[in-house]
Amino acid sequence: MSATLPIIDSETGGLRSPLAKPGILDVPTDTLRAWLAERRQPLMRVGQIRKQILANRATTFDAMSDLPKQLRVELADAFSVLSARVERHLFAKDDTHKLVIRLGDDRMIEAVLIQDDGRATACISTQVGCGMGCVFCASGLNGVVRNLTTGELLEQLVMLRNLTDANSTNPDRAPRLTNVVVMGMGEPLANLENLLEALSIAGDKNGLGIGARHVTISTVGLPAKIRKFAESGKQYSLAVSLHAPNDELRTRIVPTNDKTGLDAILAAADEFYEKTGRQVTYEYVVLGGLNDLPQHARQLAGLLTGRKAHVNLIPWNDVEGLPYKRPQDADLQNIIDTLRKNGVSVKVRKRKGSEIDAACGQLRRKVEVETNHRDTERFPAQRDEREPKESI
Ligand code: SF4
């Protein structure tokens, strides 16, 4: 009898076509071992196959030259190396790449590769859609559809890594991924289990070799999940998307704030620092005339003074169809000066890939419309109201 091959577990809501072959990175180790045992293959083949994809850049089973020829044929009959594929690939003059990725169930996500100063940073998605509903973000417009599987998380890293030049001798261009920021579509802490598993595999020397200290996970702030994340035992960094210095304004920008509130989020972030010794970064999208007034700068300084915190200011760039404005230079400078005067470390995030820049999730929506694959029509989604409540 054949070992049963998983068709993406129902818990995640995955709706893979029954004809599609499962991506081998999503096949549980025990299942893959059983499949190999039926073919009288040693268990070490599991590690060989994964190493070929993750470390050796194999994109077909046939290219896995350390496996017997017949096994490669049978693997190709049963599985795909990657279950997802690139639907759209944009790249900018500065070597920033943006991918719209079509998953095995036809849903789409975005992933970005940023290359500078010898670093190659992958920005990956963790969910299809997002339940957090930040007002400036297209990813959350239709709510959350499902969590990405561990394999789908790894596949994004593999696709972005495959865009780096393995033979690079340019000191500005790393020959592999050096950093990961989990800041794409979705709320990462709402998919923490799969994410930690994927990052652990990615961190292995037979995986992608990305050290934990080079991984940053961003959240709108789910206090219970921040505490759980702190218990991972790894040296990952935490970034909290603050975007406003008081509850009234933050709830207007990040609606789920009404169920959590800034105090609970900051308390959980403080605990994260105490437990891990890792400084917390606070992300602040600066929306002209909305959250960049002098009183906001003072309130922000008041919140963070005395905390082991760093602030990343992200000036908004005008996006067609959205009512937010780029901040005036003087207002941005005032926030910087006020924070520094109060001893809070602050930086303005550099824009990369400006030609392909867009608000989060906009490219994916555009591609969906163009390809007539609107998630909302095929698979109606709902805003995830549960997560923040459960997480307080
Ligand atoms: S900014 Fe992030 S958390 Fe907010 S809706 Fe977009 S994807 Fe979700």
C-alpha cells in the first residue's frame, strides 16, 4: 500500500487541486520516510532531497545527481520541487525584485528581495490576505483567507534565494540570502507555529544557512503571541508596527488596536526584551498630516523613552487611490529630533526599488484582477476577528 501523500492540511484551509502534486517541502518527514521505505531507499534520502532544494538550488528532481536515477523519476511523478510558481516578476535598477507568487491552490501572495551593502534580504508573506485591516494596506482589504504552510513559507525563501547570484564576486551583492524580514502579507504571529518551523529549517546549515540574529518578525502587536515568540529560544528580532502614539489614533490606523491597546502591546514587547535581550524595533509609517504632528512626536517619545527601543520611520509615498500623503520634510525631521532629544534611537528607512514600489499587497491585487483570479469571488474571505481577542 502506498504512503498517503498530504494534500495541504485542512486546518490551514488549503484548497489544492486534487490533480496538483504536493510540494515536497510540505510533506511531513514521517510521510516522506514511509514513501521512501516502500521503495527500499535509506532514510538519509530525506535530508539529501531537502538539502538539494534548500542549499544546492536544485529546481528539478532530475538535477539531484546524488539520488538514484529511478528514484528521481518516481519523485517527479509524485511531488513537485516547489508547489508555487512565479506569476509576476518585477525588478528595479537597484536589484530589488518583487514577486507575485501563485500558490498550489491558485491564491496569490507577494515576496520581495532587497539587495544592498553585501546583504540580500528576503521579505516574505505569512498568510493569504490579512485580518488586521491596517487602513493604508491593500493586503487586508478582503480579510484573511488562510495561513501559509511551512513549505509555502520555505518556498518563498527558496525562490528569492534563487534570484541571488551564487557566484557573485561583487561585495555589494551577497551570493545567498543573508537576512529575512517577515513583513509581507499577513500577520506573522497569527501563523507562528508554521513560521518558526520554516525559520528553523531555513537556519540549518543544510538549509538556507540564515542565522537567527538576521531574522526579524514584524507584528501589529498580539501580546500573547509576542510572549510565545519570546519563548522560541532563538535570537530572532521583533518589530512592532506602531504607526501611532495613542490608542485613539492607532485604532483609526490599525483597527485591531481597539481589542489590544498600546499598553498591553508595549508591556509584551518589554517582556520580549527582558527574556531575549533583543532590542525591539518600532515601525512607524509616517502619514502626512495624520500621525506626524508635533504632539504625536512628543507622545511617541513619551512612550519609548527609557525603553530599549529603536524606531524605524517609514515616510508614506503617495499611492493612487489612497487618501494618505507623504509627510513634509520638516515634520519628519521634527519627529527625528524629538525622539533623539529624548534618547530614543531612530532611523528613516531607505526606499528600495522605487520604480516597483507600491503599497503592501497592491501588486498582488492588480495581478489577480488581470488574471481573473479574485480570491473574493472564488473563496469568500472573512476578517479574522478572533486573533487579537485570543491573544490578549
Ligand atoms: S500592514 Fe501588515 S498587518 Fe497591516 S493589514 Fe497589511 S499585511 Fe496586515
